[in-house]
Amino acid sequence: MIMTSSTERCVHDEKDCSAELEALRAHVAALQAELVTARAAASELRAMFLAMTDVVIVMNGEGRYLKIAPTCPDLLYRPSEDLVGKRLDEVMPPEMATFFLEHIRASLSAKALMTVEYSLPIGDKEIFFSGNISPLSDDAVIFVARDITLRKQAEQALVDAARRQAVIEAQAAALAELSTPLIPVTDEIVVMPLIGVLDSQRMQQVMDVLLRGVTERRARTVILDITGVAVVDSQVADALVRAARAVQLLGAKVVFTGIRRDVAQALVALQADLGGVVTRATVQSGIAHAMNGGR
């Protein structure tokens, strides 16, 4: 029979207590380290949220607001305390609530990211958003929405500018038609009075209108009156001669009226071949010539 003294038992108990105390201290130290790490992670996450410019919302499959990150309170449809715990149809008009709920359920059903663009009245403004809806679980999604109002405004400005440009071009085309009118005198005789400055663009318009008019009307004689042309230099004279040649190729005769001294000098300097082109002093005499069959 082995006997132990009370002193030995106390020493043994003290060793056991010391070991347990050390283990407890180690466990506490580990918990403290985990707490420090968790606090650092939470602080980092909080800083990230504060730096974000997106609206971040967690919602369930029935459209109930579960959580709202404190990122952009100014971009929320209502204050977060008025949204959390509420369903979409409790805080939004029916058509808006249905729109969001359909996309939430589509994301959950497909287990895939859904992207939507929409606008909401926030305060006294209409704010445009691009939203990404991504499943978090079988019955919850995270909804991240970004303000794209400036982009939408820029896109609309481009559309408006394109529309204005189209109107300007249409007006320019109409003015060009008015500046190069082809006036029928009879079924076979047409007159084109030219007024103002003839640059290369306008001469191309003259050519287009002449050829189209001769073809459509089957004109026999074209009278080009240049009485109102401000300046006729060698370039303009050459363009007029080329227009006359093009009309002749379509089988019509050409009569120039209103040729002044400077115009005659430009044509001579150009050594232009005016074979087959008749010249008359006035439109009236040109019309009389055409109606007399070129006599």
C-alpha cells in the first residue's frame, strides 16, 4: 500500500492548475489576436464602403430590403431606415417594384449576374443607374447600382446634336435646291437662273440639278442665266463649260444668257470650246431663241 502525503498532492494540483492557466492564457491570446484581425478587417471593409460611390443593397427573393451599405445615402430612393425590412411594393410605385422584382427573381433563377439600366426620382432630380444583380444565396441577391447620370446626359447631348445636324443638313439641301432652281418654260424648255457666288460645292449642285432635271423632264433646251452671278473667274467658267458639255451628252441644247464682259474674257482665257453652245444677252432672248427652234 502506497501512501502519499498531502504536500505531494498539493504540488501535483499546483502543476495541473499552472498548465491549465497557461493553456487558458494561450487561448485568450489567440482570441485577442483573432479579435484584432477581425477589427482590422472590419475597419478595412468600413473604409472600402466609405470610399465606394455605388449603392449596395441586399434583398431577398420577395423583394424585401435586408441590408443597405452606408455608401451613398444621397442616392437611395428613401432613407435606409425607411427601406430595411420593407418590400419593394411597399415603398415604390407598382410598375417600378415589378421591374426590380422580375430582375431579382431572374437572377436567382438563373444563378447568374443580371445587369439593368433604370432611372429613379431622387429628390428633385431624375438619376440614371446601371445596376448589377448577383445571387448571394438561394433566396438573396446583392444589388450594386452606379450613378450614370452624366453618361446618359452626354449620350443624350450627342443624340440631340446629331438631330440638329440632320436638320441643318436638310435645311442646307433645301436652300441649295432653292439657290439652283430649274424652272420649266414649256415641256421641253427649262431655265436655271444662277445668283450669287458659285463655289465648287454649289457648281456640283448645279450639275446634279441640271442632269436630273433634263433626264426627268426630257428637256430639249436648257437656258443657263448667269446675270446674277457675282464673280466669274476661270474656275467658275470652266465649271459652267463642263456643265454645258454634260447637258449636251444627254441630248439637250444649252443656251448661256447674261454673259458680261468679264465672263467673256474668262471664257476666252480658258480657250473653252463652246461648240454647240448658244449665247444670248438676256433670258427673254434666250427663251425666244429656244421657242423658235434654235433659229
